Amino acid sequence: AVVLRAQSCDRAGRFGNWDASMIISHRYRFIFVRTRKVASSSLEVCLSGLLTPDDFATPQTERDQGMKPGESSVKPRIFHGFTRHGLPLFISGHAPLTKAYQLFGSRIADYRVIAAERDPWDRAVSVFYWSHRKTDMKSRPLTEQIAAFREFVQRTGAPRSLLQRMGLGSHRFVSQRALYSIGGVSMVDSLLRFECLDQDLATLSVDLGLDKPLSVKGISAKVGFRAKGQEDLRVFHDDATRAFVAAECKWEIDHYGYDFTTRGLPHYSPDPARHAAKADYISRFGRR
């Protein structure tokens, strides 16, 4: 397995331990694209149980803390050589799936792509609290938290630069699809829904041919940053923030069926166009 990881900065420009990782398991033939605020650290700890001593992986704090000495011999790597066009290949920020195809080319063309998603209005609240994790925000009066959240959405939500609008460089606010898409086409074969992770992990376990189901129960990486008892999205969102998130995540809402009012479980069907889009990208940019 290969884990591509890099440290990233938050919207205020402060660098923090917001790990960006991608697991590529050659044994089980899957690629895990790590998206934002979907229990991704816990998911990586869970999936890393499939790593073997001979696998290559760069460190991921929560994962490595749960491994016994000698279970993994990893060395940090940011530079991964050169692309087929002679350009240096760096893994930085939240590594998009395209980096994996640039690095391994056709070798991983038929690997299962796994990613996790979350209700975008809920993710916005989670991002807000994470971005204020080093402040006293969650202990302030609720009215102050709500006002700060609404200002945060309008101030930091929209991508400012051309690179950000393309899904590159700094994190997107609530939309993460640029990490697992190519040319606007989702490459995801198996979607893990934040709202029912263990159910989807059980299905994934069968698809991977595992002896026992994967689970994030008992794994609590990067939790406790959100104020307890503040799960009612109607308290935080007003018409403006609700519409803002809906516009930013129109693709996710259309494809997964997220609904602010009903809060029903999202659904997903792999895009039939993903195979052709992937093959075209690898033929142009993947290492031979």
C-alpha cells in the first residue's frame, strides 16, 4: 500500500495537522481518496489495518499511533520523482486522485476508488469549528457561535483564486469532489457515507473479500472540536448560508440527493463515464 500525505494550511493561513492522505493498496487493489471532515483520520486508521509490513507509506499521525513497532517501515516523502513529462511530482495539500494516476499510471487503472462524503450543510458547521479549534469558540454563548459561523461562511467559503476555483491549491470549503474527479466526472466506485459509515464499510469489506467487516467503532481520531449538542443545522444556518452552501455544492446535492429539510441518507451510483475519463487521463499524464 502507498499512502501519500502532506500537511496543509487552514483558511487563516496557519499550518496545522490537517493531514491529507491517499492510501493505495496493491494487495486489495483500491485507492482511498481522503476528503475533508468525513472522519477521514478514523477511516485511514481503519483501512490501514490492511497494510502489510512490506507496504510503503508516509506517516499519518493517528494511523501510526495505533500500529505496533515493526508493523510499518515508512519514510516521509513529499517528492515522488518526475512525471512522464519531466516535471517534478510533489504531493502537497489534499492530494487529488490525479496524483496517484500520474505516479503509478496504468498499474492502478483498475483499482477501486473509495471516497467519503457528508451532508454539505453539516460539513460547513464542522469546518467552522475545526477552523476555530485553537480558540474558545465552542465555549462562547450560542448566539455568538451562530453569528460567527454565518460570518465565517460568507467570508471564507467562496474560492478566491483561479486555482481554488479549479479545486487546486487551498482547500475547497464544503465541496470536495475535485479531489476524486477528473474532468468533472467522479471516479468513485465505493462511496462511504458519513451518516452511515459502518454500514458502508461492511459492504466495502465484502467487495474487498475481507474475512471480517471494517469498522470505525472505537476509533476517535480528531474528535471533540465541535460544540456538543449543536447538531441542529436549523440553528446555525439562515437563508443566506443555506443558499450559499447549496450553490457551492450543487453537484453533490444533485448526485447524492442531500436535502437540508429531510436530512435523508444520500445515495450514489458510480458514473459510467469514469472508465473512459480515467483511461484518457492516464494515457496523457500517467507514468508508463
